[in-house]
Amino acid sequence: MNDITVPHLTTASSGPFQLFERAILDNKVAIESWFRNAWRETQAPFYASVDLRNAGYKIAPVDTNLFPAGFNNLNQTFESLSIQAIQNAVEHLPESIDKILIIPENHTRNLFYLENVYCLKTLIEKAGFETRIGSLIDDLESPLTIDLPSSNNLTLEPITRQGNRIILNGFDADLILLNNDLATGKPEILEGIEQIVTPPASLGWSSRLKSNHFGYYQQVAQDLAGIIGIDSWFIDPMFRNCGEVDFMKRDGIDCLSKNIDALLTEIKAKYEQHDISCKPFVMVKADAGTYGMGVMTVYDVADITELNRKERTKMATTKEGQKVSKVIIQEGVYTHETWGSETTVAEPVVYMIDHQVVGGFYRVHEKRSSSQNLNAPGMRFEPLAFDDCCNAPDPNSDLDSHQNRFYTYGVIARLALLAAAREISSLN
Amino acid sequence: MNDITVPHLTTASSGPFQLFERAILDNKVAIESWFRNAWRETQAPFYASVDLRNAGYKIAPVDTNLFPAGFNNLNQTFESLSIQAIQNAVEHLPESIDKILIIPENHTRNLFYLENVYCLKTLIEKAGFETRIGSLIDDLESPLTIDLPSSNNLTLEPITRQGNRIILNGFDADLILLNNDLATGKPEILEGIEQIVTPPASLGWSSRLKSNHFGYYQQVAQDLAGIIGIDSWFIDPMFRNCGEVDFMKRDGIDCLSKNIDALLTEIKAKYEQHDISCKPFVMVKADAGTYGMGVMTVYDVADITELNRKERTKMATTKEGQKVSKVIIQEGVYTHETWGSETTVAEPVVYMIDHQVVGGFYRVHEKRSSSQNLNAPGMRFEPLAFDDCCNAPDPNSDLDSHQNRFYTYGVIARLALLAAAREISSLN
């Protein structure tokens, strides 16, 4: 085992706030039983990562990624857990699978991302599948081999369509695994193909709405909170959403202002109810979007109504130049975990394959505050792989012990996973 | 990771002998695909351990235990793998399970065994199930708490029957997990109960025959050998069996002699075919039996015909005084793995839960030779937990690397598991 410790939770001393964490640990059997039954009804996504924020008095998911990158950041000690979970995920598919085609993002210079693809490919191969990488890059005419900093290399191959199948030169896959969030829309080559595509291409960010996901999350959080007897707010970020917003033309800003104001008031009421002396804030994000662009921290309605041109331009576009239209306003959850110095904030990211937690890491940012989005340039990952896999709480240890902390993270992440599973199932 | 290394394989230098190991590594995808399909057809046992013998030129299972002890010997680093596998095993059951009752062996002074039960209980609890220990001990009238060397403790509780259910005081289990091989027969209290009992009580050693298991093993070994293009003998121990043998009265010794002679001749032919310069031997064991009693190494028919009274008495009884009647004569497989000194022989034991390998250890014996049964007083286990979980071969490493060696062990162990699964399925 490596000697990684857990970030320091700056509110750790504030007793009553952590009662919900105790409720989770004390009700482990009831929680696991509830999950078991839930997974009997709804198939989990192939994989997912969930960004969490731990304010000490509250833990909540803030983003659920169905096309997770970052497998290279997980603790390699638990590689076997990912291998086993991949085998389970495939076992749950309706067909017999031997050949898997991974379709990654179109990056060729983001070596960090490509290390993730290499890692994912290796895990799938170790799980016993023939695995190749097919690329959606438009002008890729022949295989492109990229050398990686890890001194491994990755070959991206052009995909072709033969009838209703996606074919790589000499490789007719049984399963197409998307690691591309299809932010620019579902490409024509993937339309109507007969191979299993997972996660479904219709879950790409071009059509998926965060507000839809968090609507499902609210339901599962309320169900779980009912079982363990806590206010669901302790694990659920409140949100509101607005239809069409055009930041450049200032269309829809009224709707936005009203909803921000209402949500700030609701948060304030919750803070008063639970005796929390923090300043309420909300996060304003693209409802369909990813990659941490177009995200804004708002303490006051004026923050939105008085945006300057530069700020409005930033909010108006997201990944690959997509225009933000629908907007989600989400309760801001402070990150009260710090790493090393008190000003280096950390937020946990939990990885799941099938319905199993396989590990996670802390996203750490030296130049951001506790109320800001940490998924931004300057973040670093590598040194903070979880020293545990989140499935083995220790009832004899402190709440603050990393095994128990990580188990709680695993529960909240799986709640978000279940919300995503219901989201996917509603498409069928 | 701890710094455990792999025992030294004394035949490691003899090139062509290890071609079958190369065939296994080179055909990983085909092997895993074959296993995947096999597990779609036949449900794996809840758990099992398999004793292997590695002669360098041949690897074979010599015992498949469906009521495995020794979970406390596994590398704790991979605890999460066992937890995940337990969750899968329960997921594969036809009913929704929350409460699990473990029925262990009737030992109260074998603290080593009881540490195993404690470990198993803890793993199942961590997997999210309420778990208690019910005992078949006849005169147990109230709960008995036993302090363990690990400074944990274990409470054995008397079981009672209510209608068609096994009940512990205040605990109506959904699943009864046997960790008792029922060598003295299926107890009346387990007859006709409506709860799921796994592994099935009819698989206890009172009714199970090794020859039946190895008959199934022969079939799966031949199937796999066909896929990877090797002589199945490289992974399959030949065997013969005799009906009623009474060592005390010398009844049936003729049948035994003839079969030993025939098997020794067959082994000799195989050794000549594959240019192996070892002396053939067979193991004579109780066909229904366990715990390494009543096991004899035989190089020559005279070894059996000239048994003295003491030796005959030893062969005539097995665990808890059961009389040996049916006998299996199995090809002896040398253990050519040594640990530390050249005379300390080691044999791998692989543990599986559901159809996943979750770890293993080396059984090491300082006072036994390479052709003897190592499951005997004087063996030691603890320091040799596998430093790997057997599911992640590395194609870029030597055959002799521990990852690859352990992967091969995992394949052979899973073959034995599949044989056991078919054995169980034939009961239904």
C-alpha cells in the first residue's frame, strides 16, 4: 500500500454536522439491500465517474460523467477490482461479447487523456477481451500511433461502416464502448448500427441535460434519506433550471435572476435550519455541457445581471464551441476538504464500473477557493489516488477514518449512478 | 504491496516443458471467452478453493473444496475483490438476500479455522449483509463466544428449526452459507428447509465423490486443451477408481492393485511421450473424504499390497472416524515449487468466490517431499499469501513472472470450479 492520506476536512470538529455520515455507516446493511434491489430493477451504466463536494455538513454529487476519463489516476493496487467489474459489466449485457471497440474523444495531443484510454484498453484486455481503438476523427485515413509519456503507445484506427456495423480493418467488434461524450452531437456513422453501443449514444452531452439527471438524483436521494432517517438535503444539491438563455443577447436573464434569487433563499433557509454559518451560493452551468466550461459561482443575483462582455462570452460557449442555451442553477456546495496547505482545496472523484465502486482520486487545485469549480486548468490529480476502494467501511474506526469517509463517498456516488441508470432506462 | 515473491520453480529452466503455459497466456481471449460462455450456462458455486500441484511440465488440481477454509490466509490488500465477488455471488441467486447465516465446522478449539470463519463473516458484512454464525454442535445450548488470536472474537449460536426454516434467536436468514463439509452426513435439521442453502448440502463429503468431480474435470480440461491446442494431460491428472475397499479386511485390494498398476503404466507412457525423466507415482485417497487423512503416495503396487497394520488403520479411517470404502487412485503430480531452501516444497491454493479468482496462498511444508500430500500437520501458510489476485497477466513479462504464473493458476483453478459447477448442476 502506498502511504497516501486523506485530505483534511476543515469542518471535521463540528460535531452534529456529521450525523448524516454516522447514519450512513450505521445503516450499511439497509443501504446495500436497497441498492441490491435497485440494481435488480435497473441495469447500471457500463461505467461512470462522479464528482463530489464534501462541505462537512453536506456531501453531494455535482457532476455525473457517463464517459469517464481519468482511469489512469486510480490506485493501481486495485486494478484487479476494475478487471472484475468489467467482466461483470459485460456479463450483464444481453449478448456474448469477445471483441470490444473503444471510441475515445478526438484528442491527439492531450496525452493525459490518451493515457486514460491506454489504461482503459489495458484493463479491458486483462478482463479477457480483444480490444482496439476506433476514432471519430474526420480526416484519419490510416492508423495513428501515439507515444505516451508512460512509454506505452496507443494506436487510433479509422472506423468504417459496413451495412449496419462499425468495422475496423479486420476487426468486427461485438461491443462499442463510448469514451466520447458526443458533445457535438451523435455522428451519422453511429446511427442505427446493430452492435451494442454503451453507454447509449443518446446519452452524449448534445442531448443529455444535467437538470434531468439531478431530477432523478433527487428522487433516489429522497428514497435513501427516508431509509436512514435524515433530511435528504444533506446529500442532495438543490437546483432549478431555465429554458433558453442567451448570455450575449441577454435573453432569458430575467428567468435566470428569479431562479437564482429563489434558490439562494432556499439555501439560506436550509443553512438556518441546520445552523450552518456559511454564505449561500449557487453554480450556474450549461444544462447540456461538460469540461467545466461555462461554469460560474454566484453569491448574489447582481453577479449575473452585471456580467461584463468577457464574462458573458465565457458563459455563452462551452466545449468545442457549442452555444449554451439551457441553463441549470445548482446549489453551491463548499469543498471543505483541503490538502497540505489550508488553501489547497480538494474534491473527490469516484469511479464506478457496472454497479461497483472501483476507486477514485482527489482533484486538487491550488488556485481555487472552496466555492469554485475545480475542474479547470491548474488542477492536478496524480498524487491523490484513493488509498482504498470505497467498499469496505470499518465500523470500529472514526467517521474521519479514510475507510469510512470513502465508503460514504461510494454510497453518494452510487446514488448518482442509480440516477443515471434510471435516466438511461427512461430512454428505452 | 508487500514484498512477497514467488516460490522457485525448480524445473523453470527446462524450456519445452512450459509450452503449455505459453499456450495459456497466448490464448487468453479465447480462454476467457470460453469461460464466459460456460458461466452463462452453468452457475458457479458460491465459493471454492482448489489445491494445485505445479510440476513445471504439468499443472493440475488435486482437490476442489466447496466449503473452503483459509480465507484468513489471503492477501488483505485484495479484500475489496472478495467483497465485490460476494456481492456478485448473491446477485446470481434467485431471491433477494439481506441476512446470511454461516454454518461452520463444529470446531471450537481450532482457532486457525475460526479465524477463517471470522474473516469470512467480516467479508460478507462488508459486502452489505447482516451475518451471524449458526452452529451444528449438538450440545450447544446458548451462544458461545470464542476469543481469537487476532484479538477479535466469534460467537457461535445454536440453530433451531421453525417449520421449514432454520432460525437463530431473532435472526431469520435468507441464505444459509455452508462452511461445513458435512463429512458425517447431512444433518436432519437441514433436511427439506425452504431457505436457500449454498453450496447444496448434498455436495458434502458424505455423498460427494472425488472421482465424480475429476470426471467432470477431465471433460472441461479436454475442452480447454482443444481450444489452446495442447495435450490435455498437461493440465489433467489421470485417475481410476475402485468400488468397495476395506483396508482392514483386505477386501478389494486386488481391484486396487490392478488399477494402480494400470495407472502407473499410463503415467509412464505419458512421461516417455513428453520426455520427462521423473519416477511415476499415484496418490491413493478416500473417494469421499477431506482433510488430508487417508492419503497415500504409491510408487509401486507392492506399496499397497504390503501395508502393515498401522498403515492400513490409517488408510481405513478419515475425518471424524468415517470409514474409507470407495477409493480414488490419482496420478501423482510432483510439486516442483520450493520456497527458501530446496527441500521446502510449496503448493498453490487458489480461492474463488462466484466465478472470480480472489486470491490464494502457498501451502508450504518443510518436512514433506515433492511427491507427498502437503495438507498435513506441520504445514504453514501465513507468510505466503499471493502478492497478486490471478486475474491480470502481463503479456510483456516472462512466463515465470508472478503475474503470469498466477494467471495460469487462476485458469486451472477455474477449470476445477467449472467442473464443480457442473457436478452441482447435475444434482438438480
